Amino acid sequence: MDLTHKIESFLSYLFEVRGYSETSIVTYEVALRQMQEVSHFYQEEELVILDITPFRFKIVKNNKKTIAKKLSAVRSFVRYLQEQEHLVIKLIADESIKVPHSLPRPIEAIYIEEVLSKANLEEKLLVSMLYGLGLRISELSHLKLEEIKRGWIQIHGKGNKVRELPLLDVLQELIRQYIDQKMPKKYLFEKGNAPMNSAQLRYKLTGLFKASGIKATPHQLRHSFATHLLNEGARIADVSELLGHATMATTQVYTKLGSVKKMQEYMKAHPLAKHDK
């Protein structure tokens, strides 16, 4: 059975029928040619065997995302043979690989304080709301004045879930000053008669940090809020509730970087580390 011909037919199908871009076709082709070079493709009676065990060994040193993409290309190829060419295929060594969830790096508190020291009142409130409450940028964009109560703030999050967050004294004072100065009518952050959208708020934030030579996003401030609380000993259940996560499992991913950082500090601080050079 000619594997080269099968791969060429699959690539033509992706391009002509599925409408994949040339860049995507090249990505699939590279993965499948690599697989073809070392894998075993043969027939046993009515069953076609594709054993990619040697291919798995060949790509084992690639990063996890690259391995996952290459395996995905192979699986797509096998599905094509099953569905379009009606072959009965057994794929060997098809175990999936876990791709690590990537999170934005938290911003050190000292840098956030430095940016706040240079910010105007609106910018200061924007940063403080995101970092001080762990809000999503979309939540801040739609925050109404009526949802800000003395000492508390009501947030409408994902899935129409409502949570109430305690307001720090410094935030209460910033909000009071901002309302007195800007006199918003319905939303905390307004432009005309409408709330500032997420893109407008994000533009203001990234520009402010960029002026201090720091690349930052709204989600990084939310991430920093969670990471700094956990590093200072806050309970994960409490942080999960403040963030509006559906389960604590989502929040636990924030603990990983903190644990790595603690381990790195330990490795530097331990007396034996001085001899490990």
C-alpha cells in the first residue's frame, strides 16, 4: 500500500475540499513526511496497520505543543483514510500528550506601584480596579455606578454569575475622587453615553505600562492579583471566589508558578547551592 500516494491525496483534499491555507498544508505535510520516514504502514488481511512508535521516538525532544500538533496531523490523516477511502485502520502509539496550560507572567508589585505613581486619576483607577479586585476587563467595562455600594462592589461575570467583592479603602477613595471629577452618569468608565469597551480600556492600560517600559495586559493584572494573594498565604478557596471561578481547579493553576518561584529561591538560598557551580 502506497503511503506517499495516500498522503498526497489527503493534502489535496485539505486544500481543494476543506479550503485549508497553503501555510496549514505545509504544516501537515512536514509532520506526515516525518511520520512516513520512520513509521510502519502495512496490511493484515482486511485491517490496515499504522504503527507510529518510531515517529514518537523521533519527535520526543520537541516541545509538547509541537508534538501535540504533529500527532493531531497524523490523526486527521487517519480519519481521512477511514471516512473518505473507507479503510479500516488501527493506529498504534496514538497516546495523547498533555499540553501545559500557559499563563501570563505576573507583574511584580514594585513595577505596578511604579506605574501607579506616574498615572493620572483615571489611569490609577483603571489599574487599581483590575489589580486590586482581580476583575476581567469585560467586567470592568460594564460596571455600573449602582453596583458600587459602600464597602462592596457587585460584579456580573461569566455565565451571568454575580459575585460581591470587598472594596479596599484606597479603592473607595479613588472611586469617590474619580466620580467627583468625571461625573459619570451610568457606568464607572464612560465615553459619551456608552460604557468604554474592553478595547478602549485595554489601549489605555497597555499605553500606560509601555511608557514605563513594561509590556502588560489586563489579564496579567488579574493574574498578578491571584498570584500575589496566594503567595502571601491567602486560601485558594477565597481567591477562587474572588476571581469568580466555577471551580477551584481553575484557580489551582495559579499556584504552580508560585511553587516554582519558591523552589528557585530555595535552590539559590540553600548553603549547598554555593558549591554547585
